[in-house]
Amino acid sequence: MKGLDFIIMDGVNNKKNIRGISLEELSLLLTAHGEKAFRAKQIWQWIWQRGSTDFEQMSNLSKNTRELLNQHFYFDCLWPVQVQTAADGTRKTAWRLRDGFLVESVLIPGNQRFTVCVSSQVGCKLGCKFCATGHLGFKRDLTTGEIFEQVIQAQKAAETQGMPLSNIVFMGMGEPLLNYEHLLQAIERITAEDGLAMSPYRITVSTAGIPDKIRQLADEKVRFNLAVSLHSAKETVRSSLMPINKAYPLSAIAESLKYFVEKTGTRPTFEYLLLKDINDSLEDAKALALYCRQFPIKINLIEYNQVEGSAFSHSPEKRQEEFIKYLEGCHMVVHVRRSKGQDIDAACGQLAGKETKNPGLSD
Ligand code: SF4
């Protein structure tokens, strides 16, 4: 357990981020100030079960306790700066963080339920060519609290529309496995009985493919779903779309996925964005089917959301149909994800990149 000095000195104006400490650390601070240890659990429930970000809301605490908390802690809150709603109900929010950076989350309506797509980093290091976030560069990792709050905010927004938030996908800004510790802590809080108690099977983490992190996840016996953004089963094509493929080629990803499947007994998903004349030919489908023979896998084919000024185009219907038909002929499990929110800046990173007041991210 860390000492009290660490708790009170590390933070903003000598305050500590309360969503960055453990229950034990909170308990230590409270008892050092003459409070009963059980208060820590009450505060913990306010933060992680009810999603409170205001000590004054914590009505079962005394005024003195609330003052003590205000003296020593702050919340790493998100503030909405822009909301865009598409004709199909998809709602994208740009959030301002405490230090002024912006991130996005997207609330997507489905069949009597909502899915939220959350960000894990401000910007991204990986620079995928088809991705608006990739053009923004990397600023910093999100904290556990900043990831968690995107989910809380989505839950509240879903409730106001009378439908539950049932699924969480880590497919927003950033590479989640490069913010490994905060990602796992946030998922632990989202799924914990003394947190939001959501099913881990309703959570999908999508990675560009970081083999050592995929192995690490397998060793942790994760229970959430793993998706890998593949986008091509040809090395040269994938490298041209995703520069990270030069460091972690398809062969390395395949080895880590074999390990993952063996250790967890789960079937990951490949995300495959269909791009006209880049990766949507019959040859590409054959390469994909061959690559997928190595392990049990599902395939999500994604329609490209046309981005203004982009070098990429939406794959024509006929091309898509042939691609799907070939894969199904190989007895593969294929789902097609139609683009949502086509009339807003729904592609990852577009809205945050447009917000001109962002101190770190340029257009
Ligand atoms: Fe980063 Fe994902 Fe965009 Fe690639 S697609 S640049 S990994 S945010």
C-alpha cells in the first residue's frame, strides 16, 4: 500500500485524482483524518456505482467529510463541447478534458438498445492512413476515470431515451492496448459488482494488433471480446494502410492470436474496412480466407464512412457482395456493419480534429 504522503502530494494543486486511487488508499486517507474506514466504501459506491463527480452530491456523508474530500481530491471530468446527431440517431460528442484536450465518444442506437464507442487516448501514435485520428498525432493516454466517464455519460444519455446501454466498444480515438493499465482498470470498474456491473461479454476491445499485448491479455484471462483491425491479409497492402504492420507483421499477429485463442478459449473478430480498389477484390478475399484458416475467427466487414478530402472511397455494392459471397463459401462467420451517422463527422477523430479551440490537436 502506498503511503499517505504519496496520496496527498501527487496531483493538481497538491490534490489527487480520486478516480486514480484504490479503495485501500482512500481508506488510508480517511482514517488518517479521523474518519471511519467504512466511509471509503460509501464514497467508492458514489464514484463507481452511481458515477458521481461531485462530492456535494454524496448525501450520506457529513459536511466535514465532504470538505475533507474537496481539500484532497479532484475528479478528472469530461465536459461536452460539441454534439452532433445524425438522422439515424447516432450521436457523437466531443469532450473537453481537464487539461483542455478533446476526445470523442459515439452513442449508436440499435435494436432497443445503445452501443457506445469510447476513446482510450488523445490522438493516436499509429497513423493508420484511413483514420482521422491517425492524422492528429498522439497527445496522451486517457486516465481510468476519463474512460469510465464516457461510459457513464453514455448510460445517462441512453436512459433519457428510454433504452439501455448494452454494449461498449473500444473503437474510438487511440490504440487501447497502448494504454493497457488504464484500459483494464476501467473495464474492471465497468464490470465490477461494486461498479457498473455490466457484463464483460458486452465489451469489445479493438486493437490494431500489438502481439505482446495480445499475449499479455491472454495471460490475464480476460473475459471481454477482442477485435483486431486487420483491413488486409496481404503484408504490402496492410503496411500501406497501417504503418504498424511493418513492426508487427501479419505473421506475428497470427502467432499472438493462436496463443490468445488457446489460452482464453474465445473466438476473436477481425475488423475489415472495405476500401474501393485497395482491399475489396476477390484476390483480397482469398488472402483473407487463407489467413483466417489459422484460428477460429469471426469477420466484421465495415463499410467505409466517406471522409471529406480522403484518398479512399466506399467499396461498390457489387464488389462487397462478391467479397462476402466468397468468404461465406469458405464457411466463414461474416457480419457486415453498415455505416452509421453518415451525415455527421462520424469517422473516429473527425469531430475532435475540427474543434479549433483544442490546444493540442490541429486540423
Ligand atoms: Fe489509431 Fe485506431 Fe486510428 Fe489506427 S484506426 S490511427 S489505431 S485510432
